[in-house]
Amino acid sequence: MQPNTIVLHHHEIGLKGRNRDFFERVLLRNLQRALDGTGHQKIRRGFGRLTIEFGHDGLVDVAAERAARLHGVAYVGVGRRIQPDMDQIASTGLALLQAAPFGSFQVRARRTHSAFSHNSQEIHEVVGRYIQDATGAPVDLSHADATVWVELYGGDCVVYRQRVEGNGGLPSGVSGRMMCLLSGGIDSPVAAWRTARRGAYVELLHFHGQPYTDHSSVQQCVELAEVLNRYHVETFLHLVPLGDAQREIVTHAASELRTVLYRRLMLRIAEELGRRRSSKALILGDALGQVASQTIENITAVDAAVSMHVLRPLVGMTKQEIMSDAQRIGTYEISTRKYQDCCVLFEPRSPIIRASTEELDEAESGLDVDELVGKSLAGIETRVVTLPVH
């Protein structure tokens, strides 16, 4: 028996009270984009879940994988939508269970605003006995090899064995638009993912050193954007050349100040682009004390260059924790490849650890910062990353 239905449960939306309708509509919009090309026929919303129906040629497994990745999803069940009838529930549960090997099993029923005449415990007993009589398999309510899930809501019933856990959090887009500075390394993709998981629509901004570096960092960030896009369907990746501006900084500033001056310029460019893109905040992958530019003194002096909010979702995390997140979301292998990072272009031997705002302001007095921002943005290239259509 082939699955023809996905039932999707959201994560934190149920706690949103009067705003719940808005959060559900955003999740529905993201889901419709994610399922493009999978052959789904209908999406129904109600009773704290979304139900997606497919025809015979629908790519149900592909759709389930895409749906489960979306921010805001607790889990999805992949099974059959049937009439709320005990005989149909039992026979469908048996057929789905027998589709793959199993030892012990259990039955779990959930009723939401359903007029079905049997309560959950009666469903457990009747369906469990039917399956046990047909297969001889033991029931194990603690560590079962397989579970038959029965969901009854309104006048509908969905039975499934396959359940895919989601990422949780909030649907991307409910918390506004934000701009994340993306390097090719490990940290910033995790920062982007974590922020999007809290409901932000995250655009990505990558600075490259061309023509003084090769194309490797751009290619790396394109691949990272493609991975991150799996979690929120559509991603804007902005590519900004910084090499010429860095050369100007090298000419006019002391070598130990270069790294923090680069970062101040990056934030100014990101702020200007963010305003054009209606961003509410800038996102950085900094973790406190991880490298010289991420001391609290340097962070304070860098942030002083802009007025837009600067968020650092990784600030209290260890490197190992960040690496673990990167492995979980699928960016780690890409991020650990070698590439030419613009931040190490003309890198000083001994970068300053505790810069002051006044010191950096003085170093920038010989630069036309507005001109550097404008010239850098004049060379911007924007790419839109979308999911492939099957």
C-alpha cells in the first residue's frame, strides 16, 4: 500500500494565540513553495495541522523530506487518508506496517475535535489486536520497532507508519527580513540557519577579494546557500567585491588595524544593502573570543560603525557546538574545504586585540568611507537560489 497523504504538525505556532493564523499562513506559503514539482494535489489546513494529498504519480517521499526540513515543522507523518472507520483503520495500519520489516509494534491514536465513536484507548486495543492476530508480532509500548499512528480530526482520518522529525522553531518570514554576512567557513552558515529557525527571512551577503583572490569563496558560498535554502525555500545571495576597498585600507591604515577596519567596512556595506532590502538587522557568525577580531573590545568598536541592530546568535557557543550544528544541517563538509577568504587578504601578522572606537575612527579619517561603500555595492551580483523542480 503506497502512501498518498502527508500530515504536517507545526512546532511553536500553537502557542501564538491571536497571531496563530498569521504564523500558519506563512508556513502554508513556505510549504507550497517547497512542494513545487512533487505532484501534490491539495493542501488542507485545520485542526492544528496541514494535510497534503497526492495522486498516484506524486513524489510523496521527496515532499515529506522537503516539508520536514522547513523551519516551524515539528514532524510529518507519511501514510493514507481514509474514512474514519475502525475496520479501515485496522486494515490500513496492518498494510502500512507490513510494507517494511519489523519485530515488535505499538499503536498510537490521537483525536482532535473528532466525532469518532471510539476513544484513543479503544483504538489502541482494537487495532493492536487485529495486527497481532494477523502477524503474531508482540506489542511493545516502550521500545517498539514500529509504530502505527492514527490521527482523527474533524471528519478525517490519516494512518501512517513513517514519521519524519522536523527542525522545529518558527516559519521563516514571521520575524522579518535580516541580512547575514556569509563567509565560506563553518560559523556563519550556522548563524544564518539558527536565525532563520527563529522565523527570520535571511538573505545572505558574501564579500570576496576578487580580482586579488580566486573564485573559490564565491563557489563555496553558492553551495552553502543551496544547503541553507532547503530550510526556507528561496534565498537571495548577494556577492560583493571587496578587494579594491581593502587595498585602500592597506594604503592608509596601520597594519594591525586592517582586520577590524575590514569588518567595519563590511558592516557599513551590509547596512546600506540591508536598508535597500528592508532588513531589520545584520547577522554575524561571531563567537566571543574565538579569534582576535571577536574580543568584546573589537566587537564594540566594529558595531559602532553602524546604527542597524547587529545580532550574533553564536556568541556564547563553543567551536565544537558550532561544528556539531554544521554537521547536523549539512554545511560542515562544504565549509571545511580550502578557499581564499577576503578577510585574510593583506592580513597583518599581529592584528589588534582590543581596538577602541576612537582609534578606528582616527584610522579611517584618511579614507572616503562613503565612496568605498558605494564602489563596492556598484559591483554587487545577486543570485536567487531555489529548490530544484523534480
